[in-house]
Amino acid sequence: MKTKSIFPLFLLAGTLLTAACVTPTAKQAGSNSFEWGQVPQQPDLSWADSVGSRQMPGNNLILSANSFGAVADSTVLSTEAIQKAIDSCSVSGGGTVTLQPGYYQTGALFVKSGVNLQLDKGVTLLASPHIHHYPEFRSRIAGIEMTWPAAVINIVNEKNAAVSGEGTLDCRGKVFWDKYWEMRKEYEKKGLRWIVDYDCKRVRGILVERSSDITLKGFTLMRTGFWGCQVLYSNYCTIDGLVINNNLGGHGPSTDGIDIDSSTNILIENCDVDCNDDNICIKSGRDADGLRVNLPTENIVIRNCIARKGAGLITCGSETSGSIRNILGYNLQAVDTSAVLRLKSAMNRGGTIENIYMTDVKAENVRHVLAADLNWNPSYSYSVLPKEYEGKDIPEHWRVMLTPVTPPEKGYPHFRNVYVSKIKAENVDEFISASGWNDSLRLENFYLYAIEAQTNKPGKICYTKNFNLSEITLDMKDKNAIELKENEQSNIHFNYAETTPDHRTAGNLAH
């Protein structure tokens, strides 16, 4: 790629970075100053003040990767030179690795303990489009452990490491997007929709795995081949001020912005995420393999972020096997994404989504304010081996995906203790879509308070227990009643904006 062809994209990313700088709040996350309406007791959010990286690599040693042979030439592969600088810095006790302004082509890089890979303004790393430049190793991909190519930047089994600066990591992932869509067509014809995402190996942008006290700060991440930034099996990490744009030059499949996967004590703040899948996603493994690992994701704070195009500002699932708990999001914006808060799982995942808190959100052009589904996307969620493959040798990850959860009840997911308040939303397609599975597997203890939504449809609430709506105002042209079915001990009230006295209260309608 020539320099002049990428430069406009860099300017666009810089524009997005400016937009991402939401004014931070002075209050502590766990101060209990949030408003949740009338709830049985105020949530204990004291855990929220202890998330994020506790340290940052020092600057006692500064090494230039250029002195190790890195060349600001987009046609020359500089992987080895940059890696030598990182390794030398780590061996010397840690410090900062820098690059002179310019465009550097690279394959997989591995940042080591004590090292800050600093991408200064004017520095762009261009990911190699050749998959053999990314060595394979065992990791977790979309909920199961399997062999997969390295990310462009990897921090694996390390402590106190960082990637920072105002530069750009351009993953140039369209080659992988095109590969996926071609495979998808063929796989769907063969009844293999459930496995194509795993067979089509693609390169992630950033992987943080089995590491602690990691900081990702300030740079632009764009056009990732697969997930943008995955934090896996890690603890005490901060993602601050990243601009993620995966909608340049096409619409990449599975280009999640940020995925927190079986990790704890994570802070995400001041980020601007534009992608073609979940913007910020919380995961903990899927099906039998996720239940085997059984590691939760918990104690996550998301604040002062903007979600643009994508599948949800904050999404929990669909990988829920290890459970997801203690998620706090506040001072957020959703523009053109699918949902403000999205909870999803399937009947073979297992695990519990609980203690989810979201408040102070402005939204426009979204599909839902709240979407909760225990049986999401069956064609992807359930693995069925076509008859023509029976008795044949199949790959290991196929066998993993086909392993049943026993007993089946172990695979039933649970959603409970969800608090959503102080949301103002414009141009919403459907206010809410919240459904349990049946009368024995319900959504439990939901509290929605002080929400104003301009919406086309009110939506549905089905198979819930203790589901509460208060001070909910819907601005609708057609005063359609919300669909209610099998809701126990629930208190569902809403009003129409500027209505006649016949405004109707959903709590008085037949459930």
C-alpha cells in the first residue's frame, strides 16, 4: 500500500478521536450516586473503584525501533526489527519503544513485560495481509479454545505492559472479510453455518491474554480482520481513548470493537467504537468448552464512550458459560448501533448474566433501548453435524463445538439483577424486546427507570419475574400497547408523551 492511499483514513481516524473525548465525570464509579428509582436496596458498587491497570511502564529507557532496522516504508516488512527493540527493552528492565513518523508494515508483534510500545502521532503500523506472518497458537476464539493466528499486537503472559500514543494500527483486514463471506456462502449450502466462523481463520487487531496491569491508550485501531481488541483471561487492564473504526472500505464480519473475555477488573473509558458487530462486548465462553473453563467476567466499568455503527453499545453474551457479573456503564452515547444494552445467550451456553448497571446514556438511531434474549440466533448458536459428515474424520474444534452439554439443564442461561436508568433515546425502532424462555426460565429482577424514548413501537416483555418499569415515557405516533405475556410479580408502567388521559398503563394490561 502506498502512503498516499492510507493518509486520508488516518485523518478520518483523527477526527473520530476528537469526537470521542467525552467530558469525564468527577464522581467515582462506586460512589452510589447513581439513580435507579425505587429498588429493594441500592446496589453495592464499591468494586467499581478498583478496576483498571494499577501501573504503567516507566520511561527510564527509550529505544527507537528504527535503530534496530525498522524502516518507514510500507513495502518493507519491519516485524523482526520492531520485535528486537521490544525484546531488548524488556531484557534491559523495561521502558519505551518508539518509532519515527511514517508507515511500517508488520506481522505479529509481542509486547513484553515492562515495555510500552509507543505509537506517536504520525506513526502508522500497517498489518501484513499475509496470514503466515501471524504464528498460530492455542487461544480462545468466539467462546472455545482452539489454534488460531496471533493478533497484530499481542500481550500474552505478561505484566505491566502497554501500547500507547496518538498513532494508528491499520490492520487492513478486508482480505479476511472477503475470505469469510466467500466461505459463508459455501458453508451455508452444506448446513455448516455453525462452524464457518471457526474454520475461517482471521487476524485479530490486539490480543491481551493471561496478563495483568496492561494499558492500551490513545491510538487508533482500524479495519481489523476479526475482533478489534480482545482481553482474555486477564486482570487489571485499562483501555483508554481508543478510536476503533472497522467500517472503512466495507463491512467486516465479526469485527467487534472491544471484547472482554473471562477477565476481571477492567476499565474501558473515552473510547469511540465504529464496527460491524458488537461495539463493546462482555463474554465468558460458550457451550461445553466454556463450562469446562468456567471463568467469569466480572468487575467491568465502561464510561465516557461512544458507540457508532454496530450491534450494541454494551453487549453481554452470547458467550455466557462462565457467567458475567458486576458490569457498570455510565456517561455513554449510542449513535446508529443496534441496542443500548443487549443481553444474549442460547440454551446450551449456561452461566448467569447478573448485576448489570447502565445509566446516563444518550442514544439516537438505535433498534432497541434494551434487548434481552435467552435463545439468540439459533442457526449460529446450535451445532448440528450434517449426515454426509457422520463417521468421517473431522477437525478437533468441530468435535468441541459438537460436544453436548450434559445434563441439558446445565446449559440453561440465567439473566437477573439488571438496572437501567436515565436514558434519552431518539429515533428508536422498538423500545424493548425482553423475553425469557418459558414459565420456568424467566428474566428476573429488571429495573428500568427514568427513560425517555422516541420510538416507532413499544416492543414486548415476555416470561419475566419481578420486571419493573417506572417513569418510562414513550413518544410514539401510533399508541400501540406493549406486548405482555407471562410476567410474574411485575410492575410494568409507562406513559405516552403528550397524550390524552387515555394514556394506558401497561401494568394494568393483561400479561
